[in-house]
Amino acid sequence: MFKPQKYKIPDRPGEPFIDPDEIRAILAGTSEPSPAQVRRAVGRSLALERLSLADTAVLLNATGPEAVEIIFDAAARLKRDVYGDRIVVFAPLYIGSRCVNDCTYCGFRASNRETVRRTLSEGEVRREVEELAGTGQKRLILVFGEHPVYSPEYIAGMARMVYETRRDAGRINRVNINAAPLSTEGFRTVARAGIGTYQIFQETYDPQVYARVHGRGPKADYTYRLTAMDRAMEAGIDDVGLGVLFGLGDWRFEVLSLVRHTNHLEACFGVGPHTISFPRIRPATNLDPRSFPTVGDADFRKIIAVLRLAVPYAGLILTAREPAALRDELIRYGISQIDAGTRLEVGGYSENGGTQELAREQFELSDPRSLGEVVTGLVESGHIPSFCTACYRKGRTGEHFMQFASGGHIKKFCTPNALLTFAEYLEDYAGGPLYERGWALINELVPSLEDGIRETAERKLRSVRAGGRDEYL
């Protein structure tokens, strides 16, 4: 469980909390840790205690083969014990690429004249959602550039439209948002649309790096972005998603800052982030990633393992920026959510069959597999593809979810709900070998459910096979 920690800058809602000198001092003070120090930090994590910044820095600074093996083994164990074998599946839906910011690492940057600026009409959004729902998707994240046209009222209207759209048995049950920071009142407007998670990436927590890569536009205001999640919490959005773009600054500094941000939210609101994302810079229109520091695969694996140990309850998202083989591997060490069947072009799901056009993309995709192909790969590796949205519909969000998750009880409801949503996917969208293998996996896992829950799950699974839908605990 989380215990409040003391920092040089006290945690107060709506006020800055990152002290770069303090973070660098913690990293410097834990250099070359021994395997015994690593074991102590890992032991706290496996006991589901939240790690201090010093504990996390010990893991980040560990480089010896024995220490690194301890970290990866513990991350794999924690992932298995807390989350089981389920992997949440979702898709991003790009609504518009207009942007007033000039971030040097982004294909949507205002100075990039080769990017085609476009915002989907209401009819086009409906067609995109129909296409996605028709493949079996249940969870979307709507992505907006930062521009006055994408107002809180506009974002809320798009979310409502997605919820209202149907295609045969297909519907979207959860809409998340990736958009600009808003005022408290703006967040209230979006919250009333019934969204799930509001996702904002700080990109980099180092103020000097932040100033260097963010030119004109509102995003140049480091503090306004840093305190955005405080305003979201104050507005009633108790599920928020943090993130860093790796390749801008020192990756150890960024991981420790993510944990510091997590601690800030817990100290001020009793609720940490629902998700944490960690994309790496990818090629985009008029962008060569070689002009930025490289975060290699070995360091990237360690980032994920350490974050899993440092924040056991948070969902870790790995997107299709990364190649399929690497995504499949990193699921073991902490990933709990992945996108599938992803198209990054504005209008890419319904218009061009997914043909990549870099002039219309924010960045280049590395895993172009369809939803069906991703689901098949998960099943073949023994994982349960989950389309579940039950916690949001049963009120298990924010502080309620954190109490539920940090106590190690995620699997109690999440595993049977994952099986139920996967069963619906099999009945409506799968066929042949996937259908047979999927049901075999479900039947293999049901006996391991807790007494009472197992009987309910079995009854609801029979309902799904008989044509019942939207079954959950």
C-alpha cells in the first residue's frame, strides 16, 4: 500500500511538484547498487508495497547480470500474480490532426507543411466507429490534436456520438480520451460525457529538455501541462493516464519522474494513474528519429519491468509503435494493455483499408496486425484477450479501483470478465481454429476461478453461447 513520502517540494493540489535536482540526487545516491539492495526493493514490490523513489532508483541503476535477472524475474511474477494472463485490447481513433503546437518530435507539429490537416465530420466519425465495432472492438481512445476547434464541448460530443453508434452486435462500451490539458471546468464538461480515462503525456519531465523540444503553442507551458491531472481529478475524472515519450531525455530521470507524479496524485487525491504509457520516438513526416537520443531495446525492457514493480496496480500500455515480436515478449514483464488493428491516419479505418500514408500520420506504425491476428497471437501464447469495461460500469474506478487493485484483488473479477468478453468475441467475430482454440482456453481456465465466482461465470458463459450478450460480473 502507498505511504505518503516527503519531498523537497510538498505535494499540494494544482501546484508543481517536480524538483529535477532532487531526482538527479536520488539517482546519483543509488548508483551501483548491490544484489542485496535490489532484492530488498523487489521484496517490497512483491509484498504489494509502493516503492519509494530511492527503491525505484536502485532498480534503475542495477546493471549486473544477477541484479537484472532478479528484476525481470520479479516483474514477471508480479505481472502474473496481480494481472493473471489477461491482456486488455483497444484501438485508437484519430479524430483530427489540426495542432497549434510545434513539438519537434511530432508529425502533427504546426510547422510541418507536409502534414495533411483534417478533422473528421460527424458522419465520418460514425463510419469509423462502425468499422471498428464491426471487427469486435469494445474500447477506443479518441485522439485529438491541440487546437481551439477541439474544445471540451467538441470532445464531449464526440465521446457521446461514439457511445451511441452501433453496428449489428457491435458497440463501443468505453471511450478514453487523449487530448490537450483543459481547465477544471473543461474537464467537468468532458467528464459529463461518461468517458473512461483522460490521457495526457508530459512527454518529458526535465524542464530544460521540455523547453528545447516544445516551441510555440500552449504546450510550451510546462507547469500547466504538469498540473493537468490535478485539475482532471478536481473535476471528477478519477481515471487518468500518465506517459513519457522516451528518446527526449535521460530515461532513468523520466521513469523516476513518472513515479514521482504517481506519488503526487496519490498524496493529493488518494488515487494514482489508471494507466502509464511509455512510447519511444518513431519516424514521422519530416522527422528523423536519429536526431534524438536512442533508447535501445535492452533499456526499454528494463523501463517496463521497473515500472511494473514500482506501480503494481497501474495498467501498462504498449502500443503498435513497437514491433510485434517485441510486444509479444514484453507482455511477460508487465504489459497489461495493447492496441490492435491500429490505423493512425485520420479516417484510416473506413477509407483506405489501412494503407499507410505518412503525410497523414502522427508517427510510423511498427505492428500493423489486424485485431484478429493480435487476438490469435495472444491465444496461442496462452493469454486471454480482454474487451472488458465492467469496472467502469460498476463504479469500480478511481479510489475504489485503487483499493481493489493495490490489495491484489484484480484477478478476482477481471479474469472472469475477460473470459466473458472473449467468449462474446469468439461467438460474433471468430471462426475456424481461433474459435476452437479460444473456447478450449476458456474451458481450461474456468476451473481455476474462485468458488462462487466460478459458478456465476459458468452460468454467464452458457448465456453467451446461447446468444446472450454484455454479460459481466
